[in-house]
Amino acid sequence: MPRVRLAVALAALAASLFAVAGLPTADGQIKKKAVQPPAKAAPKDPPATDPATMKVAKGFKVELLYTVPKAEQGSWVALCVDPKGRLVASDQYGSLYRVTPGKAGATKVEKLPVDIGMAQGLLYAFDALYVVVNHNEKGGLYRVTDTNGDDVPDRVELLRRLTGYKGGGLGEHGPHAVLKHPDGKRLTVVSGNQTALTEYNTTRVPPVWGEDHLLPRLPDGNGFMAGVNGPGGAIYNVTPDGREWELFSVGFRNQYDAAYNSAGDLFTYDADMEWDFNTPWYRPTRVCLVTSGSEFGWRNGAGKYPPYYLDNLPGVANIGPGSPTGVAFGYGARFPARYQQALFVCDWSYGKLYAVHLAPDGSAYKSEVEEFITGTPLPLTDLVVNPTDGALYFAIGGRRTTSGLYRVTYTGAGVDPDTVIFGAGPAAASRDDRLAVEQYHAKVDPAAVPAAWKLLDSKDRFASFAARVALEHQTTGDWAAKALAEPDALKAIPALLALARVSAPDPFHRTPANAPPDLALGSKLLTALTAIDIGKLDDSAKLDLLRTYQVVLNRFGNPGGFGPGLIAAKLDPAFPSKNRYVNAELCQVLIYLESPSAAAKTMALLADAPTQEEQLEYLRALRVLRTGWTPELRRQYFTWFLRANNFRGGSSMAGFIRRMKADAVATLTPAEAAVLKPIIDAQPGAIRIPEEAPRPFVKAYTIADLAPALEKGLAGGRDFDKGRRLFGAGKCFACHRFDNEGGSYGPDLSGAAGRFNSRDLLESIVDPNKEISDQYAAVEIRTADDRVIVGRIVNLNNDKVMVNTNMLEPGATTEVSRNNIESMRPSRLSMMPAGLLDTLKEDEVLDLMAYLLSRGDRTAPAFRK
């Protein structure tokens, strides 16, 4: 299979020194001065990253056209193309500039004489330049026009002010992109989660969103956006005059940009929360298909919806840690057809320009992610295709870092015409079904209910989601009875969820003016849910059922007369499950119901959990449970917080653990608190925690030792759970993500089976230094003050480079000034240690390999007896 070669990145930065030997006197003669130490000149801005140091996809060429003088023109974060093929760029904290691309050194840049800037979205459309400003005092959507025809814009109109929540600032998660809607009649405007929802005229998102957490939510461990509730970042469709706004999609964290494909489907690249690394609520950066009425589940702190919740949608491509910025399709570029159809997405912090290759999959898309251009550092901010010359242009900069403008062209043999048409082929019918039901998202129509009912049980998440949203837009009198009486569990579950959402406001959104929830309807909903036998459902349907229980109980409470024991009796036999995520949702419901068995069962799962994420899941849920505890279980639970002091993750980890512990202490009686006081007050290390004995050394394996057994041993009879435990015991989950859990500093191994055969995967573990992926390679930085820093560049700020030096501790960073760097080159050693298999027996190696190749499916052939 093809190997990824590591590009060599070299940068040399030096400061000029000068000495003053003397100064002229009044008569013009030189008078000698006492010898003084040489003075340093003011440091020059470091140059924009040299394209020669970048790794570029085969057949493509990158040129640096312009290094932005920071003092005069700032740091560029947004680009667009004007009707004459020129570019317009915006400084993050300053003005707009018109750029006429030329050869390197011949690019013309002129400041536009209009009082507007600080833009994070630019678009020429409808004979105007649209500008989205992200600034506390001036944030909003503007239109800039040339009123006298002299090719110089001179009029600025504010179309809509966009503000932060509750009088707070916009921050970096404010108003972002603006693009032209494929209908040719409207704009699409993108805003991050620090932007308060603006007033809208119509909405495709049912305005019944809520926090919908059954157990009390943990706010962010560092207090970020404390008190701000969902729905988070939003996307709107807007008329060119800025008067009519339609809410199209919600639930994003900080999606900076968006782009439509040729079929009219919208895509964005949403951010992660890096402070959440190594927690169960962390979600990697991801490319999202933004469908009508969609919700993507951002909530503050530990409240982010996992991708499997049926009241939000998953991404179509998980990228990993990063800082999403500009996105654009390759349409109009003189590139091979594969790249004309690619969605290009920028990662600011890790310096990656990805080409995401999308293919129809049901009514949505599947993806293949390719590293198109990588550099160190390469803080990508925005990109555009210029149809005038067929080149792709991108900018680097942001946060006052050194900024530059680059041009990408294809120099390989033969540029194929654009022949791929999205939506054609086997997927077309499925997509048409989704679009057909989405027409009911903005209107009440008697045809909506039967049309939606056909798709409610679809295995296609996007189609079933669209059907439920269509129901939520209809009058409940037309379908409530049908939902309560539906005999098919797979149709009943989403229908009951829809009925709960539209019939009762979420508690976070209740006001004295709101009518209290209809307890009689709540009882009917719970009666319908308990009629569904959870034991007869597959894991996916179990998760949907449990999520629906959570929303109903959250919005209606547990109505009088419908005893909690009845619900618990229905669910308790299913707990624990073999599925880690089913357990996470079951324990929440059972703990909310104060099930007497919840403490013992959940503590047993906690003791056996192989990953930090799973342990945090149970610690979080148990913190509010008051019944079913024995003194020994209580002691064991609080002792786990001493273990948790060793958990590693993002910068909010310690705060999350403190909040969990404080909530748990609040559930104790005075007598329990007195007995447990030594453990509660104990400092890390004060009480000896028995540790698992280190595994004995077995053998320093080579490929030759294991390859024959590997070829024979994965045909069946392997142990999924044992493989998962070994993956945890070997600290693999600390760095690698697999099946939606684990760290993100190493490659996501969920799709390893699609990229590696068993021998290649084994080789990468036995000899991690043989081939090192650019995406996860370390750099070796040598500084002028004789320091050597080895790690991964993870962030930049005003030309300071932040380097993670320990993959097991994502928050461990070292700051290096680019002006102080003497050399920077790839490290020859992988950050992944060697010898990880040397404490495993051969049979255990086979279980681990089967797990890694399973994509998280315990029913895969390797596990069948």
C-alpha cells in the first residue's frame, strides 16, 4: 500500500546586530564613545512559511505570493473573489484590502477606502460586497457598494446587528461566513456559539430545542460560556437586503465557514472543544452535512450530545483535533476531477489543508479525508477558488500571527473535465426521499404526516431525522394519537420523541408565562415507552429508546401515578449491556429513577472500565445518586476521585472532576460525610491506591514472530471485550480515538480496517518509527538560547508557537517565540513508544488486533464462534 512520506520542514530565523562606534559632535567630527555592549535591532517579523517546506499532494504546486506586513496590514483571516478576478482580504482586527494576484513579488495590494473591516466573512453577490464583521461593537452583516461606478466601494450599510449573549462579547466564536445560496436569490450566513440567536422570520428548525439533560449537567471546568444554553452556533438563509431571515440549522460550536456542493447540499467544518480532550463528551472536529432543520448538539460544558443521540446528527467525516477555519469546494479550479469535486477544509492550529472526498451514501454522504497540503507552522485561515485563472488561493494568519497569501496550481499531466454529478446513481432516490419530506419543514400540510411516517424508521439517520422534524412542524392534533398507538417500535420511538418535544418546553426554557407540562400526556408517553421491550431491540434502537426516555422525563418529570419502579423494572434487566454506550444511557435513566440496583451495577462497571472516558461516564452519573449505596460502595466511589487525579486530558479536566466530587459530597448525609471525611479530604498520594500489577515481559516481538499467527488467528473465536481491555491497559486509548472514545493526539483508529491490512497494522505497532504520518509527526525545534523542544505544534498566538511535548498529557505545552527559533525539523522518532506488545501473550495480541480491525463491531467475523 502507498506510504506517507514525512516532509522536511526547515526554518531559520536570525536577528541582526549592530554596534555604534561613535557619534558626530556639533562640528561634524567623530568623538569616540566608551565601548558599550552591542544593541539589538528591533526584531523583524518572521517571514510567511516557505512553500518549499510544505508537503503538497502529488502534481500540485504552492507559491507564496505575498507576505503581509503585520504593522501596516495586520493578519488576514477572510478572502473572496470579486467579479474581475481580484481578491478581497480582511485583517482580523483591521481593514479590507484588494489584491490583484501576480507572480511572487508582483502581487498588488491596496487598502479599500471604506470604514469597515474585522471581517470573518466576505462575498461578492447581487452587485455588492457582503461583509460579516466579528467585533463586539460592530458585529453584524453589512453590504458595501460602489455608488458612482469608479470601481471603488464607497457606501457601507448595516443590514443586521449580531451580538453576544446577555450583553457579553462575541469573542472568536462570533459571526463568521456569508455565502450565496444555490437558489440564486438568497444569502447564507454562519455564526458561532458566542453569537446570540438573531430574530428570524421563519424557521426550518422546530423552535422547541432545549438542554434535555436528564441528570444535572456539569458546566465547563474552566467556566467557559457559563450560563449560556443551547442551541449554539446557527446558520441562516437571508434575503439580499438583509430583511428576511430564516433559521436553517443549529447546534454548532464554532463553524467558521460553509460551502454548497453542486447538488445544493450544504457542508461545514465544526470545531471541537480542546479543553474536553479525553472525556466522554469530547467530539472531534468534523465535517457536517447541514440539512434542513438540523441540530448538531452543542451544549455547554459536559452537555454536548454524543453523535448517536437521535435528536441530533453526526458528522460525515471526523477529522480529529484542530481549529476549523475556511472551507471551499474545488469547483472552477483547473484540477483533476477528483479535486474539483473535493471539499477543501482548513485547520488553523495543526497547519493542515485537507481534501475531503465525498460520495453519496443513502440520503447523505460518506467521506475519504486526504492531507492535501501540510506545513509547520501553517495557520490556515481561508481559501477560495478563482475561476478567472483556475487557481486555489489560501491565506495564513489570525491572532496577529505572520500572514501570507498563497496560490495553488496543478502542474501534473492532464486535467480531466468536471464530470462527477452529486446525487446521481443509487443514492439519488434516497436523497430525493429526504428532500421530499424536508419540504414540510416550513409549512403545515395534511400530506406531511403520512409522508413523514414512511421515513421515521429509516436506517438512514438523515432521512429519519428529516421525517421527525417534519412531524414537529405539524399540528399535534393530526398525529399525537397515532404516535401514542404506533405498534412498530422503530416508528414509535422517534414519533414519541417528537410529541414530547413539541408538547412541553424544556425546563431551562420554562417561564412563569408558560403553562406547566401536561402531566396526563406525560403519563401517556411513558406508558407508550414502557410498552416497548428493550430486550428485543438492537443496540442502535436501544440508544434511541433510552434517549427518548430521557427527553420525556426531563420535560414532564415522572408524573404522579406512574411509579418510577415500573420504568426501572422495565429497564433494569437490560443493565448492564455489552455495549458501552447503552450502559452509559441506561445508568443515567436508572440513577434518575433512584433504582436500588443502580449503585452496585454502575460501580461494577466503573471497576471494570478499561478507558478513562468510560470511567468518567460512570463517575459523572453516580455523583447525584442518593439511594442504593452501602458504606463499602460509598468508600469505593470516593476513592475513585483519588484515582481520577491522575486522569490526563484538556485544561478543563481538573475542573470537571472537582465539580463531580462536590456534587457527590452534597448527596451525603451528615453521618456519611463524617465517616468518609478522611477519603474526601485526602490529598493525592495520601491514601495508597492499589494499582494493577505491571504485566510481566513476554517477548520483544518482531513481525516475523507474529505474522504467521496473525494470518491464521483472525478467522473467528476472538474476544472483543478482551481486545478492548488490552487496548486500554496498553494506554492506547490515552492517545488514539477508537469507536468514539479515547484521545485524539494520535491517529483515529476507528477506520483502521479500511486503511490497513492486518500485517500493515501490526508493523505500525511493532515498529512505530518506520513510517510516521505527517499529521501526527513531532518536530524538533532548536532555539537561539540552546533549548531543544520536541513535540507537536498545536497552536499559535502572535508568532508564538505552542508545542505539546507529551501525548499522554494534552495540556502540556511549551511556548516558543518564532523569532527565537534557529532550526526546526521533523523528529526522526515517533511519539508512539515501541515495545507496546511485549507484555502480551500471542493469543492476546490476536485479540487486540481483531479489536483494532473490527471498527468497534462486536459482531464482526473475527468474534464469531
